[in-house]
Amino acid sequence: MMKQRFVIRFTAFVLLALLAGFVLRISSGLGMGDCILVSGFVLCLIYSGRLLWPCVTQTLSTLMKAGFIAILFGSLPGIVIVLVVAFFLSGVLAVACIVLGCVQLIRELVQSILVDAAV
């Protein structure tokens, strides 16, 4: 029963990710290979959301406060530092989304198999 729920949820998420990839393909003129890569990233983003959301919101909140204080006091080096940190954070988040999305996907599959085996 849990495996069926996993398959239904996984299918819905894959269709949603493919839809997002095709919409981006139409709007920005990506190739078919790029469309599949974007869809895979969106799928990983969906699955990693539960693990990353609390950490990301807290980090972005702190970064926004630091940026606001830098703008308020007119500190150009402070603004540059905040922009550099935000740039590197976006790269780290992209890698973390892919890795944690795959881990979460496998974890949910294994949990659903174990729950079905226990019944």
C-alpha cells in the first residue's frame, strides 16, 4: 500500500517537473536535453524541500538582515560581501538540492518498501 502511494506521489512530482521543464523550454528556447536536466533539477528540488527549507529560510533571513544593515549604514564593502556570500550560497544550494533530493527520494522508496514488508 505504501509503495503504491510512493509511486503515485512520485509520478505526480515527475509530471509536475516535466511540465516546468517544458514551460521553461518554450519560454527560453532550451534544447530537449536541457529541458530534461531542468526537469531533473526541479524533481530534486521538490524532494529536497523538506530537508532544506528550515536551514535555507534561516540563512536567507540572516543574510537579508546583514544586507539591510549594510545598505542602511552605506557600507559598500558590506554590500559587496553580502552579494558574494549570496552568490556562493546559491551554488551550494544547487548542489545540496541535487544531492539531498536524490537521498530523500531513495529514503522514501526504502521506507515504503520496508513498511509494505512489515505488513
